[in-house]
Amino acid sequence: MRPFDLPLGFKYATAYGGIRKQEKDDLALIVSGVPAAAAAVFTTNRVQAAPVKLARSNMRASKGLCGAILVNAGNANCATKSGDKVASNTTKALAKLLKLNPNQIIPASTGVIGVELDENLILSKLPELVETLNDTGLPDVARAILTTDLQAKGASREVTLRRGAVRIAGVTKGSGMIHPRMATTLGFVMTDAVIPQTLLRRMLVRATELSYNRISVDGDTSTNDTLVVLANGASGVRPDPKEMSLFEEALTETLQSLARQIVRDGEGARKLVAVEVHGALSDAAGAAIARSISNSPLVKTAIAGSDPNWGRILSAAGNSGVNFDPSSVDITLQDVKVCKGGLAAPFDEGDMKLRLDDTDVSIVFRIAGKGKGNATFWTCDLTEDYVHINANYRT
């Protein structure tokens, strides 16, 4: 993301607070020049981290206004005795420095669960974060929030409207514990467009369904998942009613880009896999089939080994709970039909293995008939490196 791609009216800062074992930034701050309209979605896990609970509460109390987002990496601040106290004390201290109401601060954390977080590691760095705020540091934020990720993740869009241009930019993190359940990650998206909070919320829910809700790495949903969109109106440009769809399209594209980057950087992953379903009885039915295929360890390991085992794909679809006729199914891998009418189609095994060695893999599951439901999911292969990464996560 280049500076001119960034929305107006936001500033960013990062610092190393000593939460990580490795000496690299583990604190990030995003501040809006004026409290912004805010919308957020959070984890659906029954176990929820202290910052998630406080963020939900603050969003309600502030009626959807947010002046700043405070993030720490290296510790999830979850399932600990002091979690609520740490989240509360750090946000209150930041609010005092920024002269904001504490309920206008959204906290977020990522890292190891069940380890007490020393609030002083954050409190001692808040003055430095505030003093070093700048309007070009969003890429630094993208790096500071990473855990097992190998790559920083960011995306931006510019939308030209009748009254002028507006910008959207976002960063995200995620590599493991990725499963399509609301916002399976941390994600922070900013725009300088003038968007009413209620409308922003509806846009975020729809855009999330087509992006973060359509990705899977390992089928695990985190305790800390948080996805926030802030609209501060600094551009002075409010889309006309007919232009709102253009803005929502750009927001959706931004979230989809971020979501795909998460999957491509999945723990141990070597391949990004796009799973398309066509001809289901409804979009929801198509999504259920695509989700089942995307989450199947057997499908994911077959892709890892470049094995065109289409039977695993058909079986995974059959486990989705969706009613369809297996004899009406065609399956295409890398643009080659491997299953026709639920039975084997002739293909060259050697050629298909070479095609599946690519870092981008396409699976198309098509049901013949009158159904018009479609869905696209993104997943990745499952390799031995995933086991190694997660077997040594704490140690």
C-alpha cells in the first residue's frame, strides 16, 4: 500500500512492548482524526477473549463510534484471571491520552491463549505510540499484528464517485485457526467516505459473508476474531444512494483480497485452492457444499500431494448435509473434467499431476439441473509443515 492509497484522516503507530519473545513490534495503534462510524463482526466461538467482550460492549455503548483501535500480538489475553482488567485498563489509559471516551476505543489481541498478560507492557508504551502517530504507517501495523504469519497482508481500493474519490484500505492477519465463522482473524479496514453507521454495518455483514466467511485453513475458529470497518468521512464525499452499491462492491473486493491472502499464507500451505459450486438449489446450499469440500482434510491432503482424487471431493460434498443427486455432478480440476455424471471421466494422470503442482488450484463442482445457487470458497492444501508449526506453537 502506497501512501496515496490510504484513506484521509487516519494515523498509525507501532512499537515493541516485550510481549513477543522475538524483538519485533507487537503493539499497533490506529487513530481516526474524528470518531468514525464503526461496524464490526466478532468470533462466534463460545470462548471469547477479554478484548472481544470489551469491544462488543464498547460498540454498543458508543452507538457505533470509534476513535481508535489498540492491538497487541503475542498474547491472546484470553482464558486468564486478569484478562478483563488488562483490556479495561489499557483502553482507559489510551482514551485519556487521546482525549476520547473509553467506549470509543476498540481493543484486539492475538497470540497464545491462557497466558497472563502483563498490562504494564502495554501501558508503558502508550505514550510512545501516541507520540509517533503518522499517516503512512498502515504497512507497519500490518507487520506488527502478525503471529505465525509469514507475510504481511494489506489491500486498498479507490472509488471515483460523482462528488469525488474515496479510499478504502485494510490490513489483516491470520495463518492458523482459520475457519469460515464470521471473522476468523484480526482485520482492520478504514475508509474516508461518509457512510452512516447502520448502512456500514449492513455492508460489512454482506461483504464478510462473501469474503472472510468463505475461507478455511484448518477448520478451527479463534477466540479472538475481530473484523472492524471505520468510516470517518474525512473525504467529505458521501456516495449518492445509487452509488452505495459501488462503494459496497469496493469494500467487498478489499475484504476478499485480504481473505485470500490469509489462505495463501495458511500455516504450512503451498497452494491456494478456489472451490466453486454451481447449480445448487440455493446460494446457501452451494456455500454449504463448498464449505464441506474446503474443510475436508482428505481433499486438502490430496491437493498437497497433487493427487487428482476427485472421489474425495464428491464424498466431502455428500457430507455437507445438502440434498443433491450424485449422478448429476461434474467435477473439474485445473480446467480438466475428472468426473462426469458422478462417474470417472477420462484424463491423463501425468498431465493432471503436473497441473496440480501449480500454486493456484481450481476445483469446480457443478450440479446439472435447474438449480441456480452458486458459491466460491478459498482454502489451501494441508501439509506436514502445519503439524510441525502447531506442535511447537507455545514452545
